[in-house]
Amino acid sequence: MLVGCRFNFDPLGATGDANGDARGSNALDAPLGPTRLIFTTVGTYQGSLGTLATNDALCTSLANGAGHAGTFAAVLTTTGVDVTARIPLSGGKTILRNDGVIVATDATFFTAAHSAALDVDLAGTLLTANLFAWTNVEATGVAGASDCAGWTDASNANAGVTGSLSATDATWADVGTAKCNRVAHLVCIEL
């Protein structure tokens, strides 16, 4: 039961809302129980990302450096390792971008549809360029089949699965592959 909370839901973000937000929002006027932060890195990286632990440490360092305590993980995996095993979302939390907009809940994050796109950085700023993130993840959390040779390759000989940061459908996780010499962001989520 929601008490003293109001949020505006516009899954397409196209019509605006009662708060006058031109893009529409799922922004909360008051906190909605326990929450989990999600953000996209400002930096972009080639496919030679390193180990999953290295990328998780990068996400944690970026968040902690911006004043957000806790541990964070990159929404990223290698072939054969389902991201749901790496990132257990079982706390019944609401997943919010840093601008206060609801993306999903723990129960709905690894599904085809999100309430809002992942195109906002740690400062709450809308990203407008290179709106792709390395993932190797299907929307259901199952590992994809292309991970730039275990995230070790930055050449055009291999490819990695990327997600669309501007999408709210299944392409948030897998919009296709990009050659590993291309650059893309990382999506980071609080554990």
C-alpha cells in the first residue's frame, strides 16, 4: 500500500506529466520504500573491459566517489554466466535513476519492459550521445553469446552484445552486437 506517495507514470515518456516534465516521468514526490540506484557511466570503453570484478569495482568506485555508499555491480556478464546469478535482485526494492525516475523493481528489472530508459548518468544528467552499453545480457538476465572474448579484446575481430540506453523494451539489454573496437557505456546497479 502506498501512503503519502505519488508518482506519475508515462512509460513512453512522450506526453509529459502533472509535474510539467516534458519527457514524462516516473519521478517520485516522496520516497517509495527501499530503493536501489541505477546509473550509466559517463565514460565509454572499448570491449577490453577486463574482468567482471574489475567492472563492478569501477561502478562501486564511481558511486562511492559521488557520495553513494554501498556496493555496485556492472549490468554485464560473460558467456555462460547469467547476470541474475551475479546480481541477485531479491530485496523487493524499487530501482531508481539518480534523477528520481523509476526504472523497474527488483521483480521486474530482468524483463523485457522497463518503466524508463537507462540514459541517465550518476549526476542525474540525461545522456544524449552514444546511447549504447556493453551488456552481453538478454532482457531476462540470461547471458548472451558475444562478450569480446571475455571482455579482453578491443579489436574489430570480435563483437560484444550491447543494449540501447534509450530503450524501455527488451533492447535495453540486447539491441545487437558491436565490434569490440567500438566504445560503449556501462550500466551500474546498487547491490
